[in-house]
Amino acid sequence: MEKILIITGGSKGLGLGLAKQYHKNGYRIFSISRSKIQKLYSVEQFQCDLSKTELIEATIEEIFLQLDQNNTANLTLINNAGDLGVVNTIENIPPQKISYTIQVNLIAPLVLSSLFIKHSKNWRCKKQIISISSGAAINPYESWAMYCASKAGVDMMTKVISKEQKDIPNGVSTVSIYPGIVDTDMQTSARNTPKENFKSVQRFIDFHENGELFTPEQVASKIYNLDISGELKNGRILDIRTI
Ligand SMILES: NC(=O)c1ccc[n+]([C@@H]2O[C@H](COP(=O)([O-])OP(=O)(O)OC[C@H]3O[C@@H](n4cnc5c(N)ncnc54)[C@H](OP(=O)(O)O)[C@@H]3O)[C@@H](O)[C@H]2O)c1
């Protein structure tokens, strides 16, 4: 029987770490991102810009066509792809950029979760959705309006779906995870924002200079261990730093 992971943003950063971690542990991986990794890492890669809803639908359909419910023991979706967005106070951000970040960080996880639940409705295996959220869901950072709002939305999505699914026989279990400060391109772009656009920039420079960042591999391994130890209970919002 196969263990299946569908993950967004498996091309770099935390998503790449997670894809490698689950693959090492026997999962077949389907990664959805805009770019493909050339030298691979046995992951089935699907090119899709998650800001385009119609492409998400086609991609998920293509992936499910390759799956066999009678040969699947575990089906997991990780909503990982994310975009920090333009870092600036909201009146300085063009409407299209606001829209794009919300599309990638919130609408895509909503659409993916909807399609995942729909397509796997009659599947009898273990089914779960893990959404990579952020402490920004509960801490308002100036200049991160879309990022904070989208992560707060992801957490609420988790809570609503957990209620919808909890009384369904073999429903989908869902959690949100705050991964801590991870050494990825997203952190580099936060640190590189001009101070006049981002009041907290020094805090992020300090995290880096003080060696406080986790590697993607550390976080991926922690998430995997939480998963296999049964800690990812339906509806939980977990912060890696406090577990
Ligand atoms: N790094 C941190 O400190 C930190 C802290 C808290 C939460 N997080 C969360 O962790 C998750 C992973 O972030 P990261 O730090 O690993 O960021 P990253 O290194 O910038 O990677 C982002 C990933 O998302 C994909 N992606 C971005 N826009 C996309 C789009 N329009 N369509 C398809 N894929 C897209 C990228 O793939 P392509 O470029 O190939 O499309 C890439 O694989 C995000 O949800 C982020 O909010 C990160």
C-alpha cells in the first residue's frame, strides 16, 4: 500500500525539506510549484501558479488520476507554498499585489483543501491536511498586512474544516503548524527589506546574526515526527517552538 503526500511548494525552502523527509520515509510525493527542480529527488512535480485558481483544479485532477484508493494507506495534503508579499504599509501596496498574496496564501489552500476532501470522499485510508501557517497569524507585524491576514485565515480554515469533518466517518483530519523562523528565501527577503518600509527589520537581521534560524531539515523532521507520533490531532494549531 502507498503512502501519498501532495505538497505545495516542494521546490525550495521548508517544502523541499518536507518533501525529502516524507520521501525518505517511504512516501510517494506530488509537489506543486511554479518551478521544477532539474536534478531530482524522486518527486513527481507539477508546474502550477497557485495564484490561478483554474490551474489548481486541473492539477489536482491530474494528480488524483494517478492515485488508486485501493492501494493507498495514507493520503496527506500539506499546504506549504507561501508568499511574504510586498513588505510595506498597506497604502503603498498596489491592489494586484495585495490580491496575489491572498490568492497564494489563502485562496489556494482553501481551494486545494476543498478539492482534496471532495476527491478523497469515499477513500477509506487515513486522510489529513497540514497547513503551514505562521506566528504572524496571531501577531500583527506592521507592513505584513496580507501575510498576517492570510495566515489568520488559514488557521480559521483549519478550525472550520475540523468541525465539518469530525463527525463524518473517516473524515479528513486537519491542523495548522507554525514552523518558527526557518532559514529560507522568505527570511532573506524579510531581512533585505529597507528599514523605512519595515519597522521590525532589525529583529529579523538579529535572528539571523544570532543563529536563531532553524534549518528546513530540522523543521521538516519535527513535523514528520509529530505526524507519526499522532500529535497532529484534528483542529489543532501547533507552534513548533513550544512543542
Ligand atoms: N521561513 C520562515 O521563517 C517561515 C516562518 C513561518 C511560516 N513560514 C511559512 O512556511 C511556508 C514555506 O515558506 P518558505 O520559508 O519555505 O518560503 P520559500 O523558501 O520562499 O518557498 C516558498 C515555496 O512556495 C512556492 N510558491 C510561492 N509562490 C507560489 C505560486 N504562486 N505558485 C506555486 N508555488 C508557489 C515556491 O515555489 P516556486 O517558487 O517554485 O513557485 C516555494 O517552493 C510558507 O507558507 C511560509 O509562510 C515560513
